[in-house]
Amino acid sequence: MPATRGELEARITEAMVKFEREFMGRGPTEARTYIIDDMILVRLKGIITRAEHHLANADTSGRGRDLIKQSRIELLEKARPMLVEILRNLGFNAVSMHTDLSIRTSERIILFTLDHPWS
């Protein structure tokens, strides 16, 4: 029997939290995945470390926030093949990945586009 949308979303969430813990060194405090047509949207909350929070708020120029965003995005880009493989193992073929994070809310959004709509 094929997995339901909710079961697949839960599996993706579990895999993404595991990835964050093992690759990034810290897992999110909250995570949720949504399968929408030919996209997978992953929302991770509580991803900014205490040290990053201090760096982001150390000056008003925004330089600390920019450094954190640049390094986090670069790290995720380097891990793209691993993330695509995680999805492939769950039955999805990701063709692109887009990401951004908010230092203020300590959230990361990752959007994967798929080769065809989920059904």
C-alpha cells in the first residue's frame, strides 16, 4: 500500500532533521514538510545558534546577519547532492533546490521542485 501524503511529509521531515543534526551540527527545534503539487517545502524553526544570534545582534550594520546567511546558504549548497539523495530514497526526484533563512525568526525554508507532481 502506498504511503499517504502525511506519512511521506513526516518521513521527509525526519530525514531533514537528521541531516541538520549530522551535517550542520544542530537540529531545529521544530520542523514541518509540505508536499504541494510538484514541490516539497520544508520549514525548519530554531536553527540559529546562540553564538550566531549574538553575532547577528553585535552591530547595526547587518554584517553579522549577512555572514551567517552567506555561510549557512553555502553549506546547504555544498550538501545539495546529499539532500537530493535523501529525497530520491523516499521516492522523489528533485530537479532544483531553493533556500533562504531568517536570522530574526531563526527559520530556514527549503523548497525542492520535482520532475512531476506528487499523486
